[in-house]
Amino acid sequence: MLKPLSAACALLPRCLLSPTPRTFSRALRLRGRMEAAVVRCLPGEPKLTISFCLEQSQKHMLRDQDEALGKVLTRISNAIAKNQTKAKKSKKKRDEQLSEAAEPAVVKLFFGGTEVPDTLPNSEAWQDGAVLQVGEVKYRVQRNAPTFSTAELPRSLMAGFPVCPKLEVEFGNLQDCEFLWFKEKQTNPSPEAQEESPSQGGEWMQVGCERVLVPSNQDIGCRLKLLCTPKDGHRRGQTRELVSVGAVEAGPGVCTFDNRHAYTLKLAEWPAVRVVSYNILADVYAQTDLSKTVLYPYCAPYALQLDYRQNLIKKELAGYNADIICLQEVDKGVFVDSLSPALDAYGLDGVFRLKEKQHEGLATFYRRSKFRLLSRHDIMLSEALASDPAHSELLEKVSANGDLKDKILQRSTSLQVSLLEDLGKPGRKVCVANTHLYWHPKGGNVRLVQMGVALRHLSQVISDVAPGAPLLFCGDFNSTPNSGVVQLLSEAAVPQQHADWSSSGPEVSCCMELSSSFPPLLSACGLPAYTNYVGGFHGCLDYVFIQPESMQVEQVIPLPSHQEVTTYKALPSVAHPSDHIALVCDLRWNP
């Protein structure tokens, strides 16, 4: 089975910086170098793949591992002969039968200077370092060489904002890979030039050699090119060439987070831990007619576009140099295609929890040089309330009002729980919780029950899996400082007289005493005047709660000034990507 590779071309070497593969092959032979034949062969898989550049096109062979080598070599030889026969046909005689067929090319495989027997199975024949000879051309076999299975540049590029390629490497290590960035000297290329091979569209100037590039204002109007070489230690794979679809555009100027970055220029020093909690505004909500015409009519339409906002979000998060980041309203595609590649480049790994029946969810990132993920204990709060015996007493109380019970059980609110180990002091653990509670302004009673379930679940996780581990609880609680949720967290109990029990009206009220499974927690960032600022509302909805007996607040990064927030009337804006403001603080673990 021999055919041009289309979708799988991304896995294979490109003939870089050359008009055609044929001239490139000739140039390699003149320099005494070989092209590569990339072989992917894994134990337990029935097939292997053999990929190489042949007759001006990339070829991809999918063969049985136990098939005899001779069958593969014969297939390659016959394919070359067939291509040569086609090439001899003139336009006028395209449909005529040729009297003579081209002779099959000599195709052999050598290893250590000795020809490999045709009877040897493919799995044994195609060894790393073997040489495939196809006529006059020789290929160096690379078996399971480091290879980029995914390599993409973001579509939107802005001066002053990090360009983080999406990269996934097989048989290699991203931290070992090599990168070379170039910008096109020719500015504003014509559409015809952009359709040409990048090497033909203009001259290129090197501008960087790191995994992430931050274009300057001098790069505006220029396309970018990345040459990335996959590696695993000293083993090297085939270099990939990526060229941006569009040119670098001008940035928005000063953003609301730029001044905040002055406080986070360096990583927090152990045992301090920098924590971020941030509702980044899901694209599924930003692009609705309601958002554009009612919620954020003051925001320029282009500033609500996902590509634009992602540039701002990635720069903002990268500039905080955080150790733990809890995000809410994260689109699944944004986590996979944008945030994970970007934050991975800055040393953070992440986990994602999709909200049931939704296209967005929760994401928790942690700095891999400081933490190791031990386990995850995510739940959907309504499911846990209905099925986990640990919540039977609360369920019984809620069931006293059928309407409230139904309302709670219909919610898809999730709790993301990640148990991390401190690599600076092995054995010490922290339980990181992340949630986004029910949003409705009159849903205080629903949020109280949700928080009650969350706290009981977290207490059980710590007791069962990590006794003594401190709790770090972040999120958008959709609760103001005078709410029952905040009282439950900060005072460890909320009385049945609290107004939130009747927040949805008397018919859905369910007054009860509710206690926390934890001693009083501390809001590490205090109680700001607001963490959410839109045209019709502003208030404090986001929190980072800690156990004060286990952690101390070392530094709270100041929020943007009111003038910065309201420069464009409200949030989001051209200078701020979300309707919420990130909370950032440095915490120090007690010995």
C-alpha cells in the first residue's frame, strides 16, 4: 500500500528551503548526505509505517510487521517503474498503450554494510541506522525517531504577545527540541506570494531560538516561520517548517495586567507558592447575541473574538509566573489548542474538567518543577449529592422542598480536585480545589448547598488520601462577601436565618443550619471591591481560600486600578480579555 501522504504529511520530513524535492535530493547526494526514511514500529501493533520523499512527493507505506521485507521492496520498485512509465507519455498519446514499460528500479535495504535478507520480517528488517537504496538514491532509516505528531502556529499574531506553537512529540521530549524563528523581510506580501512556498515568498531573517517568540513592533506586517527539530537527548528527528498564515499585527498597547506583572517578574521562591484564580470568559458565552448586545455592548466586536482574547490571556498568565493556576469558563478547544501548549512552554502541566452538558469547564495548571500530580477527585456536585452516602443528611434536608431539590439536581456544576505533592519537600501534599458555582443572582440557596457538598467531598478526599494536607480552594463562587457561601467558608457555619436560604423566593426556600467540614478558612486576597466589572454589575465574586493554620499570605498582587478597569467603560475590553479580574497571591507554607 503505497500512496502520497496527505493527512499524515505532518508527521514526515519536508524538503526544507528548496524549490522541489528532486533538486533537494540531488543537492543532498552532492553533499554526501542522505535523506531520511522514517519508520514507526511499535511492539504490539500489527502495522508499521515507512515514510520517505520519492519522485517529488512524500510517500507513506503501511505494512504488516510480520510481512517479508522483499514484498515491500518490490512494491517500491514497481511504484517507481509505474511513475516512470507515466512520465514518458506525451499529452497527445496519453491514452495510447506504450510498447515498452520502464524497468523496475533496484531497491535494497542494507544494515552494517550487509544486504538485509528479503525473507526477514519488516519488524526486524527496518532497524535504526539501516540504509534504503532506491535506484541511485539512498535513505538513512530512522526507526522511531523523535517526530512531531502535531506542529501548528496560532492563527493570530500580535506584537508584544507570546507566540506559542502547539507541539506534540512522539519518541522525544519537548524540552530537548530545538527552535529557530524567522521573520519575512518582505512586508505585506501579495496574495500570490503567500500561496507560494515560504522559501520562495521572500527573504527570511532569524529573530529567535527559543520555544516561544514574542514579536516586536518591528515585526508588524511580517509573517513568521519556525524551524523546529524534535529531539530526545542526542537523538534528532526531521526538522519541521511552520509558516504563519497571516502577518504580525499591532497590539492594543497597555493592558490592565501590565502593571501587575511588575510584581511577578520572578518565580516565587520555595517554600512560597504563587496562586492564580481566574474566570477567563468562555468563548461560547462571549459570542452570543446577548453578550454582544446586552452584556458587553461597550466592547469592540474584534476584542470579543477568541483569537484576540487568547493572545491577551496567554500573555497575562505567562507574566504572573504562577505555580498553581485555577481557571474557570475554559472552552475545551481553548484548553487543548491554546492554553496547554502555551503554559507547557512556560513550565506548567494542566488538567481539565468539562462541565456536563456544556462546552466549557475547569482547568488547573501546576508548575512541574515544583509539583507532581498524585491523583484527581473531580465530581459533579448534583450527582454527588444524589448518590454519595456522605451527603445523605444534606440530601434529606434539601428534599424537604421538592422544587429546590429539582433545581439543585438539574445543575451541572462541577468541582475539580487535584492532589499535588511538593517536590521541594517530598511527602508534603496540597489539595487544590477549583469550582464555578451556579450563576443566577437569586440562586444563593443553590450555591449554599453546592458549597456544602464541595466541602464535605474535600474533607473526605483529604482524610482518605492525604491526611493533614492543607486545602487551597479557588474559584468563581458567584457569591458576594455578605453571601451565605462566603460566611460558610470564613466562619465554618451558616445559620438557618441567613437570607440566602430564601433567595429564590418563599416557594423554593429551605431554611437549615449548614456547617463546614473545615475550620474557618481565610480569603487570601481579602475582599476586593470587585473582581467582576460589567456594564450593569460590579462586585467581588472570585476567591482564593486557604487554611490559615497551614498557609500564610506573603503577597497579594494589587488588582488593576479603577481607572484602568474603566478606561474602556467596563470589562471585557480591548485591553482586558475577560469580564473577571485574576486574583494573584503568594502563599507560604508553614513548616
